[in-house]
Amino acid sequence: GWYNRLFINFALRRHIFFFVLQSYFPAMLMVMLSWVSFWIDRRAVPARVSLGITTVLTMSTIITGVSASMPQVSYIKAVDVYLWISFLFVFLSVIEYAAVNYLTTIEERKQLKKRGK
């Protein structure tokens, strides 16, 4: 017999430049900006704290914006993993300053005790 068939071919393409420009690139810049605090003098507390808090808040804003613009699915997406790891790096740079500040305070107290004796 004679059978008619219909063939449909869908060509789907993803434009990755939009995601790179809106989420990956700003997150990368925030991580690099958080590293600037490593070159700031440890005694410049306002500069380091404001830089650290600003980068943490900006990363949380980026994460919120990207998750709001993406479809809600039950599994984790690659962009989520990338953004949360970037957030971890930014947050750890703030924790690093807290640790350095604490350890130098202890060291200064030891020096003052030695001078007092």
C-alpha cells in the first residue's frame, strides 16, 4: 500500500552568550573583586569589610536574579553550581579577613604582654 509520512525536524539552539553575559561573567568579576581585599592593608578595616560585604550581597543578588529568571525544576542546574561555588569563594575571602584580624589581635596581645614584663 501507499503510506504517507510526515517528517518534522526541530533544530533547537541555545544562545549561551546571554547567560554568560548575565550570570557567569558578573559572578567571575565578583570573585576577582573579592580577591582585591587580599592586597588591602589588614589594618584598613572599613575598606576590607565594606568590600567583603558588598561582594557577598552582590553575589546573593546575582543568585536570586538568575534563579528567578530560570524555570523551576526539581534538579540542580549547572549555573546554580557555578554561582554557589562563586559565592563560597567570595564568602571565604571575608572569613579569611576575620581569621587574619583575630590572629593578629592575639599576636599583638602577646607582644604587649612581653613588653609589660
